[in-house]
Amino acid sequence: MGNEYRAKVFKSGNSVALRLPKALGLKEGDEMVLREERGSFTVEPARPERKTIDLTGIYGSCPGMRPIARDERLIEPRELDWDGKLLQRD
């Protein structure tokens, strides 16, 4: 079993807050998940959100990179075989 800490609940605006000991290593702005189950509470760090990759900063470092022109995006018609039925795409 891990360490046990005592913390005080206090009024903060129209809410109540829980003051956690500095020894826990949390810093201001850390996001936590609080779960309540049958009168018992569990607090744990929230998982960080998955971030998307922003490629705008590398555009200049790839000299051959350029946007695809509209006429280059066209797909030539071809026959498609879906469930044994040959379809012609126009």
C-alpha cells in the first residue's frame, strides 16, 4: 500500500476544493480525474490528449513539396468488381 495523506476540503467560490499536499509532486494546472464509487473517491492524473502533427512548419524544408493541383487529383475511370458484379465507373 502506498503513502497516506490527509487533505482539507475548503470553499472556493461556489464550489468546494481539495487541498493536496505538495509532497505528491503535482503542479498548478495538472489535470486530474476524480471517480466516486459507493462513497469512496479515487483521484488520478488525466491521460494527455492525443495531439495531431502540424506539418506547416516543415513546408519550407521540403523544396519539392507543393500542393496538388485540382486536375492532378482526378482519378481515371476504371472497372470495379464489387461482390462479383463488375461496375463501370464514369
